[in-house]
Amino acid sequence: MKVPQDSKKMLNLGGQLLDLNTPIIMGVLNITPDSFYARSRFDAHNEEVLGSAGQMIQDGVKILDIGGYSTRPGAADVSEEEEINRVVPVIESLSKKYPGVAISIDTFRSRVAKAAVEAGACMVNDVSGGNLDERMFETVAGCGVPYVLMHMRGTPQTMKGLTSYSHLVTDICQELSQKLSILRGLGIADVLIDPGFGFAKTIDQNFELLNSLPYFCELNAPLLIGVSRKSMVWKSLGCTADESLNGTTALNITALMKGANVLRVHDVKEARETIKLWQLTVGERQKSNLN
């Protein structure tokens, strides 16, 4: 199946209009003690997070994704208050120090999303796709910010047991399409689609999804892909998350070839280089087609 090339995919990030037909990078900053990749973890009151954010910006990141709740399988639950106390000070500090960068809040809770937007975030990245908080869609509409609609079943604590599908790609596309209609009905113009790699999917299902990304492009929304250092990489290669950068790069180039508009990554410089080489490859192919 070919990737659709005829529709412009734009994103309004805090008044900055981005053409996502040129892929961009979202960098991960976890304000948690237990996210699956240790080097992405920061403390809310540690100056190190500002330095890491600055390096990501220098390396070419367009969006910083701030999360205060680990969503790795089996992660411990934290209260809304704790999540807010983790992310809000960081968002305020980042907004003040780096006013030109867009900040996304990675949360499935509407109250956290609202507090984060008030602190300076301009996007909501919801791993649950609205399943875990019935007020999320209306809250995002009220905030007037873009929304990342990700596919997941259950909770981070239960999702590993919810991997049964009648037809993986069709089922997920239908679930996302129904929610996309609701979001657009609420007036949320900027919605990005994330198939949810690792969330209620087995490793084999993750690779089937990656191979089927052109079907998700048919939803006519920008496609955000997050495979960075996930278990589908390191378990398949028999290594660790720390050793999975090369595998991540390989899957990111596959995602770009199949229609990804945003890469959510831990390693910004390497992702930027991947996009640049992909662009050169695509550009040369397009030139040859014209000759």
C-alpha cells in the first residue's frame, strides 16, 4: 500500500504553523523515577533537566514531551497531585528558559493536562486516547491545543493482558477513527495519530503495525511514531534499552518510509540525522522520477 502524498499535514503549535510533510522530532523528558529508559528520567527540581532540554533543542527538537507518570508495563500508580507536582515546575522552567520551543504534556488525566497548559504546554499527548478520563476530550477542546490520540487498551498495569484483536490493524484504525470524529466534532482541529507501539500489543503485533502504517495515513491526520528504545527493539535484538539506539534508528527510518510525520525519541541528534538522510534519499528518488 502506498503512502498518501496528496494531502498537506499542518500543525499549529502555540501559533507556530509547521508543515509536517517535513518530519519533525519530539524529544522525551520523563520527570519520573521509574520510566523504562533510565537516561530519560529526571527530578522535577534538578537543573539537569534544563541542560538536557537545551541539548535537545540544539540537536533539532521541535517539541519537548514532558511526562510525570511512567506508563511502562506494570508501572506503579501515582496520584494526580504527585503528577502535577512533578511536571508543572519543569514546564514553567522550560517555558521561561526556552520560550521558542513547544512543550507537550504526556498525561492521560484531564486535570494534569489543564495544569500543564496553564504552565506553558501547548500540546496534550494522551497515551490512553481518552479511555482513562472521560473529561479529557472536552478539556483539550477548552484549552485549544493540539492533541495526540494514541491507541491503548486497559491501563499501564493491565494492558499486557489485552492483546487479543479480531484483526489488529482494522480494529485499531476503527477505534482511532471513531475517536477522531468525536475530537473533530468538539472543534479540535489539530489531532495527531499514534498507533501505540507497546501498549496492549505483543512484539509481533508491534512489527505488524509498523509495516501497516500507510493504513493509518488514510485517517488523514499526522502520524506520530514512538518506538524509541522500546522492548520491541531490544528484546528482538537480545540487548538492553541502553544498547538499543541502533535498532531504534533502523525502525525510525522504516517509519519515515511508511509515512511518519513526527518521531518521538530519546536521542534527538540521531533522529535528526535519520530524517536528513531519509530526505536526501526521497529527494533523489523524486528527481529520478521526473527525468
